Amino acid sequence: MNTTTASPPASSAALRRIDDLPGPPGLPLLGNAHQIRLARIHQDVERWARDYGPFFRVRLGKMRALVITDHEVIAHALKDRPDGFRRTIRTSIVGSEMGLKPGVFGAEGQAWRDQRRMVMASFAPGHVRAYFPSLQRVVLRLRGRWEKAMNAGRAIALQEDLMRYTVDGVAGLAFGSDINTLESDEEVIQRHLDKIFPALFRRIFARIPYWRVLRLPRDRELDRSVAAINVAIAGFIAQARARMAANPVLRTQPSNLLEGMIAAADEGGSGVTDEHVAGNVVTMLLAGEDTTANTLAWMIWLLKRNPEALRRAVDEVQRVAPDPDAFTPEQMASLDYLEACASETMRLKPVAPFLVLEALHDTTLGDVQVPKNTFVWCVMRHDTVSPQHFPDPLAFNPSRWLDHADPALTPTSPKRVAMPFGAGPRVCPGRYLAMLEIKMAAAMLLASFEIDEVGTPDGSEPAEKMAFSMAPVGLQMRLKPRTR
């Protein structure tokens, strides 16, 4: 038996089996599936965690899972990838059925290692810094879009605009393409991208894979969106190959992620094919759009609800980076409080409030035996809102993240408890870009406007909706000119 240990071993006599653990009572065949709603599945599992403790079991139809809430045990599991744990095979199967090409997000083993090297190099801080002028151009387009809405007295659909912003930003860095969805009123790629993650999430958790025998209208619409995205990706690749043919130096000094992948794919024994190139294009578009945009939307809402934090953020921006037309990388790096606001947002409203892994070998987690092929449901938001680690845990207090923070605010290092970008070898390669995009958009907003209102049409707190990432529902924003 091939056995690994993903967390500090307990004595064999102390080990528990998953069947010995507590868990919510279920029904034959269905298990606990009837007790959840997909759009709030993260909240349902978090509620069970409060009832059943740091290790418990659930069953969603045929899927039996070990649920873990302890951040230290979760970190051990995340660091044991890709050899000890992987993302569930169902994610890859469903993505392939949808017509998505394989990329680094779904790759495992050697295929992941081959692609990871290229992706990490492309998103290195130095590369992102070189792209800064193009990213600033995108930020100024967002400002122009919001100025038009403000002058017309219109409410801003916050997530929609932020998703356009993040798509434009990542497309320029990763593919060298200025797709400019912010200034387009035509059919844009972002509208097609918006359909992918919700469909992928819905199908992963579907009890019956009906789409294999029956195509509903929404499935046919999804097919059209995937086809449109694949056409766009083929265009990105063709443009990159044309640039590289005209300038061969790009094969050794690529200017973006796509050129680097093409150069690697063309080398013998690289392990990277044109299919992998296409897969990583769509991976970067999807991951760069959804997660960063949702974090920004949550952050703006939280700042408006917390006037003292908003005042401190505005003061810092006006002192450090008061003119969006003249933003510099050094200014962005100096926005410590604004970065702390982003970190505090990701603690309270992580766009990935859970991760599901699959054990590749017999192993142990904590004092629980984990057989090969077991699903492990990691609850990422349990300890981050626990008073054991964060006093007054539901309060939005960015000061927790500052180097000079009062130890009473952070009895445990917050960076050890909160893992919004994951941990271990598969930590998110785009985390530096994501934080830069967040700070640039937030600094532009606070330097250029006063936030009049941020909320839902009925004034209620925005619901958390899971659709692969966790998004706020229905946020709208109204702006006023900033008076200095």
C-alpha cells in the first residue's frame, strides 16, 4: 500500500475512520444532497462545521467527503499537491465535455509541472511591472466609464464593470491583446466568459448528467459561448504566431504569457502542446476575470460600510497616489493600508470559501485515516472568522494585516490562517497581478470619486452566491465628484 502522511501523524491507536466521524444525518441514495442549495453550498457546509467540529463527513449523492476546517491541516493537504492530492477528476471531465481545453488549472502530475514553469515565469513581478503602463491605460478607461455613469446620474452595475476591467487587464498582460471591453457596447468576450464558471460549477455538482442525453436551451447557449471563446483564443494564438514570425527574438524573449507558451510548445520534448496553449489562454481569462472582480466588489462594499476604514484608505491614496494619470509601480507598492483592506476583504469574503481535493494515496489528515480517492472538502472560511484566531472576527478591520498591528488583534499570524490564493506548490500564480489590479482600481476610485452609495436595489446585504467563485448579488454603486 502506498501511504503518505499529509499532516503530523497520530498514533495508530488514535486514528479514526471517516465512518466513525460525526456528520449531518442523510437519506438513502441522496445522502445530504437534499439539505443544500448549490448557490449557498459553502454556507450550508460552514453551518454543519459549527455543529460537528473540525472533522466530519457528508455525502452528496454518490460523493462522500471528509470535511476539514482546521487551517493547519488544510495547509498540510495543500502543500502535499500534486503528488498527494489533486483537484477532483470530475472537474477535468466536465470541463472537457464542455469543450474547454486543458490548462494549468486542471493539469496534474508532469503535465502540471511542464505548464506551471511557464505560467509562473510569465506572472513574475518583473514581468507584471513591465506591463504597468498598459494596465494603467485600462484603469483610466474604467475611470472614464464611471465618469460617464456619474454624469448621467446612473447607478453602476459594479461586478459587470469590474469584470470588464479584469478581462482587459489580464488579456493585455497574458496575450498582448487590447480587447477593450470597457469601451465596447457590442457583444464582448466577457459576456461569454461569464457563462463558463457557473456552468462548470453546476455540472460538477449535478446529481444526474442530463446534458449527455438532452440539451436544454441554456446548454445550447453555453455551447455557443464556448465556441465563441475558442474562436477568440484561436485569434490570440494566430496574432502571437504572426508577431513571433516577424520578430524571432520573441522566441527567446517573449513579451507575454502566450508567446512564452508557444515558444515552449514548439520545442521538442517540452510536454506542451497547442491544446495546452489554448487551455491556458482560457484559464487565464477565466481566473483573471472572476476572482479579482468579485474581490474588488466585496472590498468596495465593505469600505463603504466602514467609514473609518474608508477614511484611512482615502487619506493614504491622496497622500501616496493622488493622480491616476501618473500612477507608478512604486506608488502601488506603498499603498500598505489599501493592501490590508484587500487582505481583510479576502478574509471575510473569500471568493474561494472552500476547496475540494481528492486523495491520490492512502494517507492521514490530523487523526483521520484518508483512503485513496477520498474527497476532502477544505472549509477555507471557518478559522478566518473564528474568535480563536481573530478577535471580533466579523468586524472589517484592515489594521490586523499591518506590520505594526496590535498583537491583540492578531493572536495568530493572519497570513497563516487565511489562504485566499491557496498554499503550497499550487499557490495561485496570478496573485501578484491580482493584488496590483485590486490596488490600482481601488486607488483610482478613491482618488477620483466619492462613493455616494454601494448596495443592493432593496437595501439588503448582498447575498453570497457560489458559482465556482463566491460573488455578491446585485451590487450597484453611485458616485459623486471628489472634492479635495
